[in-house]
Amino acid sequence: MALQMTYSMTLMILSSWADRSFSWRIALLPMSSMYQCKNQARPDIGGRPGCAARRRDDIHTPKGYGLKSHTRTHTGEKPYHCQEICCTKSFKTSGDLQKHSRTRTGEKPFMCPCESCGRFFTTSNIRKVHVRTHTGEQPYYCAEPGCMRAFASATNYENHMRIHTGEKPYVCTVLGCDKRFTEYSSLYKHPVVHTPCKPYNCNHCVKTYK
């Protein structure tokens, strides 16, 4: 008797393919919807002309939520604001705000699965990259001739490639400031120079610092 593959069996197999199977899994989910981005990318933040991004929303998320979040990369809209005193940072999604808040609260809910490690992390992605320090995995290779560098994370790879290209896609949006950066982390730390607030106190004297 021929083996008949059920919907659940097919989904299980395709899911095991991880990243390669994403588009296949999308096609198999009857209660999911795909939304095509119609925006042009923003060159000032490193975007390429046109945008082919697609975002999936399933029955657990509001209709069009994924695309709305993505669209903010084009418009620059950041509707989620940190409520901490002296912090002027804003974010595109509530998830990004939550990750930022953990830097203030010290919350690190994601534990390294290696028994000999015991490290905790603010996001699952940071944990995933950290695990590669145990396995030695470096899946991102520089394609420049003569450069043999490899990296554990896509972010470090992208930052490295800008050494070759000279690209500085991260721009300060404060009026009158023309600072540009190769890494998002540098832009993330930069806004403090535009505020007089100095939240860090010396434990031995009355001096404060940014």
C-alpha cells in the first residue's frame, strides 16, 4: 500500500529544513496571509531601490502586522518610546522596545543550553550566536579576494564588509547632526551626545557621565 503523506507530516518535514523551507511552509499554512511590501527602500539607511520583502501574518497576529512593522524601515517611524528618565530612544516594534528595556532591568531570560556555561542572554538570537562560540561554527564568510575572515553572526559579517566598501548606512536623525556610522550599535549609543542628561554616577565622587 502506497504511503500517503498527510498535511501534518509534510509540514513537519519541511519545518526541519529551517531557513531553506520558509517559503514552502508559508505555502502550506492555509490560515496564513502573505503581504507584499510596496515601498521604495530608504537609501539614507542603506536600503536598495525597490523592495521585494514579504511578511507573513498567521491567526495569532493582527492582520498585516508583519508588513506594518517592516514598512517602518522605509518611513523611519518609531512609535514605541522608552519611558526611562534620560533615555530618548524609540523603536519600530514593541519587541524591539522590550529588548531595549532588558538592558535597563538586567533581565536575561534565555539560557545557554551548554551545561558548562550557565550564561544568560536578553534575546534568543544573541543566545544562538553565543552557542556558536562553543561549536566553533562560523557560517558567514567574507567573499573579498584575499580576505579569509569568517563570522559567527550575520551582523558581524555585515559590519566587516563595510570595511571593504566604506559604507556608513546608519545616520543620526537629529537636526544639524551629520554623523554616520558603519554599525548600528554605534548609532544606538550616539543619541546620548544630544542630551544634557548624565545618568552614570561615579561611586567615589559627585561626577556624572554620559
